[in-house]
Amino acid sequence: MTLIDSIRLSLPQAHPWRDSLHWFPTLDSTNNHAKTLARAGAPQGTVVLADAQEAGRGRLGRSFHSPAGEGIYFSLILRPDCPADQLMHLTCAVATAAAQAIVQATGIQPRIKWTNDLVLGKAKVGGILTELSLVPGTDRVDWAIVGIGINCNQSTFPPEIAPIATSLALHRDAPVDRSRIVSALIRQLHTMSATLLPEKSLWMDRYRALCMTLGQEISLVRGDSVTHALALSIDDNGALVVRHRDGRQEAVTSGEVSVRGMYGYI
Ligand code: BTN
């Protein structure tokens, strides 16, 4: 049975997104394809999945390693019908829903490195890339693309990411079933989409509980500049509140910086 058949089988017959799954052996990026569908009017709940990506994208212009048959490369179209400034917590809620899906499907509990990395131990197991478009001439969201990449059954990684990357299979020392994880992801994201705005604080509380950056001494990397700070809290818009060494506090938003541990990725 193909992966897409097993995903459909493991979703309830009546699930509203069950018939909106688009599967491809290879795409440049599932987010790019989802954008094309969104621009053509595809509805909320449209899901794009690929077995491999040739140009998987991450945050801050980075790439996302996407070998065939081993990971999950997943993008979802949302149409939340609200001003963009009400969606500042979207990436945090998606990271939380993805962590919940992984634990539900595999029993493995990832944590989150602010803002959008799923981690196991000291290594990255997945990432989130959200992209928004506004209705022209307004501040209202036309569509949001929620992109999720999860390293599932990789046993090795290219040398440039090997020191900071892991997979669910490496963690468990046995392969994982990608269709069960995708099915859990679709169910978790469906619930999230219905509760994202009315239950914003609840999603952020769940995010804070999973976020391993809080309380850590971190390096803030902005272009060539690196400063050190203590991660104090995360506000309801997903900004990381830090205390710099000179005592100054700052709410850092994810568009500007990359956060690392003092001595490495974590
Ligand atoms: C990051 O690590 O900064 C985010 C990685 C997001 C990768 C996923 S894979 C599916 C979707 N398509 C992409 O091109 N990127 C996201």
C-alpha cells in the first residue's frame, strides 16, 4: 500500500480534510506548491505532501534536507480570516500541535527550541516554516501556509548538519510509521485551526511547557552580530523575552534572529 493510501485509511472516514490530500513523489518544496494552490483559491484544509523535496526551505533562507522515503514534508493551507497581527502565535501553535502529533503517533516526546525547531535531546528532529499572504490593500490574512518537516527514518545526515540533526528512528533505534504521524498531524492541526484564535493563551501555555529555551543562557545571532542573554519568558505573541548582560530586557521576534545555546545548537 502506498503512503498516501495508508494516511487516508488511518484518518476517520468523515474527517473534513481527508479528501484534500495532494501527494507527489517529488516537489521542489511542498510550501511552494501549497502557495500555488492557495493563489488559485484552494480552501482551508488543503494538504500537500511529498516523498522528497529538491529545494526544501527553512527559516532565514536556510534549506531543509529532504531525502526520499525517509522524512515527512508536509504543507497545509489555512484561511483564518483575521488581521495578520492576530496570528503572531501561529508558528508556536503549529510547533506545539506537531509535537503533540509525534507523541500521539510514536510515544516519543519532542521539545521545542524557540521558535520553530522540534528537538530530541540536543539535536533537531524537525522544523516549521509558516508563510502568510494578505488580501491586497488590507491587513487581513488571505492564506497562511503551514510547512512542517520531520526527520523520521534517516539513519545518516550530510556532514554539514550531522552534528545537530537526528531522526525519530535514530532516537528509538527502530523505524517509525510515517503514515501514523501524518494522520496524527492532520488531526492535531485540524483541532488547532479551530481553536487558534479563541484559545490563544492555552496554545501558548502548551508551547511554553514544551519550550526548552526558557531559562537558558543563549546566543542571539543577528547577521554577523552575536550577543548573549538569558531567556526569561515567551509572550502571547510568541516573542522571546530576554535579559541582556547589561540588564536591559528585550522582546525578540523570530523574524530577526537565530537563537543558539551558549556552546552549540541547543
Ligand atoms: C526550519 O527548519 O527552519 C523549518 C523547516 C521547514 C521544512 C518544511 S518541509 C515541508 C515544508 N516545505 C518546505 O520547503 N519547508 C517546509
